[in-house]
Amino acid sequence: MAKNHDEDLKNLNIIGNGTSIIGNISSNGDIRIDGSLEGNLDTKAKFVLGATGSIKGEIVCSTSEVSGLIEGKIIVEDILVLKASAKIIGDIVTSKISIEPGAIFTGTCNMGGNIQEK
């Protein structure tokens, strides 16, 4: 059991509050950002943007939960969850979306269809 937990932690990437990255990130594992990223992010797994996190660039992921600021396009294969503190300035492409009251979104949203074509 502990072995599975250790393996899960190896696939979790965390960018903490106060950390800034300029450049692109690509990963097969889950990513959580509480700091800032100026660049594109591509992961085959889950992406979480914490309330203190911000991204300026394009995001491609399997599922996502957003509480912070995104300036750019986000493409989510399955479900995108916008928490009350989320702010997105840009376009959304996803199969499913959940938006809590208080979330701010300025841009276009395309749902359904083949995500790969977007």
C-alpha cells in the first residue's frame, strides 16, 4: 500500500506559492500550480491551479480544477471545474464544465465534440 502512495507522489508536480517559471511545462503526471507560470502547460493528467496561482499561456490537460488566474486558452479533455475564486481571460475548450458562483470568465467556450479537433 505504501508503495502505491510513493508512486503517486512521484507523478505529482507542485509549483509552490512564490515560485515563478518562464517557459513551457510538459508532463505525464498531475500538476498543481500555486505560483506563476508564463508559458504553455501540457499534461496527460490532472491540472490544478490554486487560488494564488496564475498562468499566462495555453493549457492542455485531461481534467482541471481552477481557483486562480488564467490568461490564455485552456483545453480540457474531460471536465473543467471553475471554483468561486477562478478568473479566466481567454478561451475554453472542454467536454464538460462546472462553474461555481463568483467565478469570472471572459472569452469563448466550446463544449462537446472532438477535443482534438479544437
